[in-house]
Amino acid sequence: MTDTPSDTDNAVPDVSVMLCFSLYSAAHAFTQLYRPLLDKLGLTYPQYLVMVTLWKRDGQNVKELGRTLFLDSSTLTPLLKRLDAGGLITRTRNPKDEREVIIRLTEKGHALKTHAADVMRCIEEAVGMDAEAIQAIKASVDTIRDKIK
Amino acid sequence: MTDTPSDTDNAVPDVSVMLCFSLYSAAHAFTQLYRPLLDKLGLTYPQYLVMVTLWKRDGQNVKELGRTLFLDSSTLTPLLKRLDAGGLITRTRNPKDEREVIIRLTEKGHALKTHAADVMRCIEEAVGMDAEAIQAIKASVDTIRDKIK
DNA sequence: CTCAATTAAATCGCACACAATCCATTTGCA
DNA sequence: TGCAAATGGATTGTGTGCGATTTAATTGAG
């Protein structure tokens, strides 16, 4: 029996060497970074992602939003209800196909886009890397995500 | 008014160009990849991270686990209670400092380590990249996480 | 034309995350 | 020594995520 300090087992990988943990903890760190900024807009981070998606293209249904964000209706429906309750969006059935629910920005929801520009600037500043370096990392991460999806 | 297809606003960034979204979606993709493998062990992904940490070094308190995993007691306490209920760990106050709760693997918790090796092999195979490429990406992601922490 | 298969949302149950707060123990300084 | 500050966990409340199931609308094969 070798007596190592604090019972360390060197045959077992630490979480710190696992790529999945890097992504897990980095994603959480970003959520934390966004939180104080988004608090001012009354949004959570996933709600912000939905708003960004709608600012880009208004009038999408739940399925389309889900394809973009990799989320399904069991996550989106309650989230969208909260945005609705906050007066940022409306949810109406598509008359052409009553199965679909079309999400549309309200005036208030549209107006919030102005403040979002500040948020993005703050994030860029916090990351503090040039656009090329960021895009290179992003491309690598996307490659892995698409491989395991 | 330019009439673009589907009301697309090109002045707004899509989530697909945001690094934070890449990390967010890649982290979720990993959780999905792990799920069927961990289901066989009766673990969730965060529970697995705790077990990996304990397999590496047994007998840590909640604070230490939290520092490693970037989680606090409000997340860890309920999670550890579930591992306790599942017979994988024990939770006992430190007699030297009654504020601390020491987490120790049970026989059953220790035994699970054997199966974990299979899990890791499956994950590596699914990612399908050489160790060097993975470590390069991991290093970049860690750099960003540490910058924004 | 009809009814079974498919599709889109919603619902339910469980397990994270995390801010805010509370409680018990320990520490440290006046 | 005594007591306020600090520390480690636990608790509460809100908001995701997601598997499994349900409901309603549409589609398509016979």
C-alpha cells in the first residue's frame, strides 16, 4: 500500500482533464457572466437565447425555435409562457395548421433588442479575445457537438 | 422596406454565431451522450462528476467538492443525499470541525469505478478524435472559462 | 373517403443550478 | 475570556432540461 497524500488515486482521471467537464463548467461560467447583465432586462440566459432567435426572425413556431436551440417543447413551453406573462411575446395557433403555435414579439419584446447590444459588448469585453481566436475555438466546439449529436 | 424571406433581420446575430451558445449546446450534447451509459449505473451526469471526483480522492468535504466542480452546497447537498440514498456514499460530520460534512465512498460506490472505465471508453469512441486534438480544444475552453470566472 | 399513423404542443415528474437566507460551529480580536 | 465575524451546510423558491406520456390536428395509405 503506497501512502499518498489525501488518498489520491492516480489511476483515476480528475474531472479537470475531461473535455466534457470543461464545456460543462465553461457554459455555466458564461451563464454567470450573463446573469447580472440579463437581470437588468428581466431575462434568464435561456430566455435571452429565445429572444435573440426571435429578433433574428420573428414569427417562428415552437418546433423551429427548438431546432435552433436544441430544446424541445417540454422546456420551451413553460419558458415561452413566462416570456408571454412578461409581455415580451404572444403565442397564437397557426390558423393554417392548428397544431403549431406561432411566437411573435410584442412591441415591448422588440424594443428590448436595443439593450441587448450593450449586453453583447459587455460580454465581448469580458472575454477579451480577438474575434478570430474566438471563432476558432467556437468552430472546434461546434465540430465536437455535431460529432456527438 | 426590403422584403427578405421569413422576416430575417441581418443586423441581429444568430445564436449560431455566439460562442456562449456553442458551449451551452455542446455541454448539453455531452450530457445526452452520457445519459444512456450512465443510466446503466443509475447515475446522472452531475452525480457522475461527483463520483469521479471521489474516486480520485475519497473523504472530501462538501466545500472541496464544490471548489472542484464549481458548485455550491445548494446544488450539492440534495445531489449528495440522493447518492447517499442510493448507497454509494456516506455523509458524516467531521469530529475535528463539526461544520464540515465528509463524503466517503461506500463499498458499492467504490465498486462502481470498474464500470466507469467502460463509460469513458464509449465517450472517447463517440468523440472520435485523437487525444492531442481534444486536449488542445480543452485548453482553449479552460482559458476562456478562467478569464470570465 | 376513412381511419390509423404522424406531427406539434402541452403536461408531468424528477434532477439539477443558483440566489437568498438560515443555522450551527469555529475563529479571532478586543 | 467573550462575543462579533467568518465559515460550512442546509433550506427555500424559481427556472431550466429532459424522458415519458397525453391531447389535438393533420396526413396519407387503402
